Amino acid sequence: MGQHLKNFGLCFLTALLITMSFPRLSLWPLAWIALIPFLRALDGKTPAQGFRIGYCCGFLTFYGTLYWILWVTEWFSVIAAIGVFTLYLYLSLYYAVFGWVYCRTERDEPLLRLFVLPAVWVVLEWLRGWLFSGFDWISLGHSQWRNLLSIQIADVTGVAGISFLIVMTNVFLHERRFAKRYVGYGLYVTLFAMFMAAHLAYGIIRWTEPLPEETWKVGIAQGNIEQDKKWQEFAWPMIMNNYHGLTEQLAASGPDMIIWPETSFPGILGEDDELFAKVERLAFQVRTPLLVGAIEKRVEDYYNTVFIVGPDQVVHQQYDKIHLVPFGEFLPGRRFLGPLADIVPIADFTPGREPTVFRYEGQPPFSVLICFEDTVSRVARPFVQRGARVLVNMTNDAWFKDTKAATLHMSTALFRAVENRRSLVRATNTGVSAAIDPRGRLLRYVKDEQGRTIEVRGAMTVEVPLSDRRTFYTKFGNVFVFLCLLFILWTIWAKKTKIGFLNQNDSL
């Protein structure tokens, strides 16, 4: 019992340190030592024990960082709450697999583990961001959103490279006492130091590069509409008056475009023509194009969409959300659930067909990422590949009230700017509405007099740099992840064929 309590305490400490490294505290240096207690708990354990310890650590970590998802169930049901806990249980499996691998490779040379363990972690994070439509929130690399030098390598490796270095550092610090007895200790230390120095040197080079002088001036409206009022018809005039006032305020500063949040249009586009006419008249009144989010009904299908309304009172271009949120915008496996599907009050949206680059007169080419699309790197890249010079995120995080979800969302989205070297403009319903430059620096955000960014009403005008640079990551995507996978496969093959220093009795 004593050993079980000790292992639980070590896992709890790792979960606490990881949670503190993410928003709201964002104590990012903690991530570089956070895994050490977890690794300590794994030492000397069998692979089966490592799997169980990893599962415990994973559950504590994901519950601590993602507890806010439970807020969604307030609008749904007990079934939805069960679904959220199922998500925690599923995500914990990735820590469990890492724990199994750690124990399975415990007799391997320290130099090999210094690279294999980070590679395994990176591949597991990639799988988590891909399987079942993907969920790559709380990747270790995301904790470094304020560590502006380290995150610059994301334009080559994506977030995976940062996660790799964090795990490598944790492994190095944990195992160096064992590695001192290793004949190759000098090489062990030298290679680790080279990796750390190289990524910092790259960060300095990228950080000191001048930003483009050409800019785009945009106005951002944050209406702060309560979630339970958004779809109440009695509240629609109030919502329209809210955005009307913010738009007039922004127009006075002369922006090139004014951006409203996701589903900011109150009502259903295609059903409320009179209400939409007010949006058209507003664009004419302020003589500025409006980028507006709405739910649109076409025949029998519903779309989460955004569109430009010009001063000529015409809709010029439109984009339908491609990457829908499971259990939020559609029910996975609905056709297989039969009558049970009716228990969960979620109507399925129809996904858009392809990435859209908005090309409107007087504006740079830009693309919109709706809701959580800005947290998925494989969704953002195609927009930039098609010519977008700016990425715009329009979202509504009112579901999660005044929790850390909005800041966590913003910190995850920030990496899309660095990966693709594009400015990212965020217009949100309740926060965090912000402008981020191509280096991942927060230029400005909507806040009240007390400095609060969440659950506040406000507006801001900001100029963001316009870049047309194509990064390695934009062109080739997750090459680094696949190199990690190839390295793992090569290691397994080399062990089986007993090549050199990989000849160990215990192997993957």
C-alpha cells in the first residue's frame, strides 16, 4: 500500500506541475522538470506496472488541465458528462503507453533512451491529435507559448519539436545519475547540450529577423454574449444593438475590415432575412466590410459559416467550417446509436468542403479558422498553402464561462502563427480576442480597465504584419514526427538484429 501511495503522489506531482505550466498560471519552466516525478515512479517497474502508473498520471494530468470541458454539460445532460469522463479515460491511455515503453526499455543504454523516449512521446502526441478526428490540446510543447525563443523551431518541426526537447530534458535530468556510470557519458552530455543550444540559437536567429513592413488594419468586436441568451429570440435585438455599437466604435478608427466572432449573427441565416438586412445596412453605414459568423440553413442542412458583407450590402465570399467538433457540432456514430441518439440533444452540422482564401478588394488574402480549427495544425496549413497571408480565428468560448479554457485556446492557437509565419487575428465572443504576430508575440488583446480579457465586452483596432513566407512546416508538415517514428522502427529492427550497442536482453 505504501508503494502505491508513493507512486500516486509522484504522479500527482507531475500532473500538478504540468497543469501549472499551462494557462492560467503559464509557469512554462515547470514543464522542463514536470515529468521527473512520473519517471521516478516508473523506475524499476514491470511494463504492466508502468502502464497502470502511466494511466493514473495521464488521468490526473488531463483532468487537471481539461476540467473546464465539464461546463459544456450544463447545457446538455448527464450523458454528456459521462462522455467527458470517457474522454479523460481515453486520453490517459497515451500516458499509459509511454509508461509501458519506459519500463520496457529500462535496460537500454542511456544514450538510446535519451532519444527514443522523446520520440515515443512525440508520436503518441501526434496520434492523439489525429485519431477520432484528433485532440492535441495539452501537448507539452503548447505549455511554452510564452517561451518565445524555444517556440521558434515550430516553423520546422511544429509543436512536436518543442515537446521532444521538453521530454529529452526531463529524461536527461532524471537519468544523468545513472548515465554517469555509462562509458559514453561524455557523448550523452554533449549531444544533449548540442540539441538545446541549437534550438536556442535558431530561436535567436528567427526572433531577430525583421517583420514585414506591410500591415493589415483590422477592428475586432468582442460582444460578450452569454451562451444561454444567444439562441433566445427575445435577446436578438439586444445582440444586434451590442454589435452595432461596437462596429460604430471601431469604424471611427478607420480599419480595413471589422471582424465579429463565430455565430455572432443572432438567428439563423436563411430564416431571418429582416435581421440580416440590419447587418447589410450597418456595413453600408460604416463604409467598412464586415466579417461575420453565423449559422446558415441551406435546404435541410445547417452550416457553421462566415462571410464578408461589403458596404455595397452584398455578401461577397463565404467559408463553411470544415473541422467539426465531436459532441458539439455532430454526434459521432449517430446512425449506429438508434434511439439512444435522441437522448443527446445535439443536431449535426454539415461540414464545409474545402479551405477558402478570402480575396476581397482592398484586403490581403486571408483565411478564417472557425472555433477550434485554429488548434489543429493540419487544418491551418492548407489555407496558407493556398495563399492566405493572414489567419483569422472567429470563435465562441462562452460555453466554458470564466475558466482557463479561453486562454488555453488562445495559447494553443498561437502556434499556428509560428508554424506558418503568419499573423493570427482572433475575434471571440467572450475572450481572448487578440492579435499575434508571425513570431508568436501577443501584439494586443481586448481587455477591460482591470485588465480582464474573459467575459468582458470590448473592441480594438490593430495592425498586423503581412507575411508571404513559406516555412518548412507549411510546405512539408509533420516531417519531424515521421522521422521520430522511423527512428523508433529502426531501433526495434536494430535490437532484433543485435546491431552494436543496441544488443540488449530487454527490448521493445
